[in-house]
Amino acid sequence: MAGYRDDRPSRRDAPLSGLEVWLTGTPAEIDAAARALAAAGRVAWQGTRRPLTGTDVGRVRLYLRLTVTATRRGVHLAGRDSDGGGTVLPFPDRMTGGAA
């Protein structure tokens, strides 16, 4: 077959690592999601935006690979009993600012 390329893994290939994410949505949604994910780690690779077709016209697809540290970040609370204006979810390990 002319032009056939064997695409099996090779020992010469760099090992893939990190979090791999495919994002699909409107350009504004993709921008917001990419910013949020970049804040959680470091963007190691960003693919090219690909416009979708058919019933998804106006939406795009984007591939991201991120390096994310698997440690928990501290939660900054505005005040002792403040939720910072957000909805407080009942997670058992949530720091409330009071006695633990």
C-alpha cells in the first residue's frame, strides 16, 4: 500500500505524561475552560482548534496536555465563617475556618 506508515509506539518516542483533555464547545467556552485548566497546572501542549461541522457548526474541538501537581492546594477563605460568596458544598474534609 503506497504511503502506508506504521504508527506503532517506538522506544525513540518521548513518553507521554500528564493530563490529556479534549475540549469541545463554543470558542468562548473553550477559552474559559483552557484558562481554568491552565490555572490548575502548566500547559505542556496545546493542539490546533478544529471547527466542527454538521449540527455542531459554531463549535470547536481543542486538545490540551497539562502537567498537574497532584497535591492539594490550601483554600483561602475571606473570613472565619465566610464562604466567599459562593455555594458551600457539604464535603466532609472542607476547611471551614473553625475547629477541625
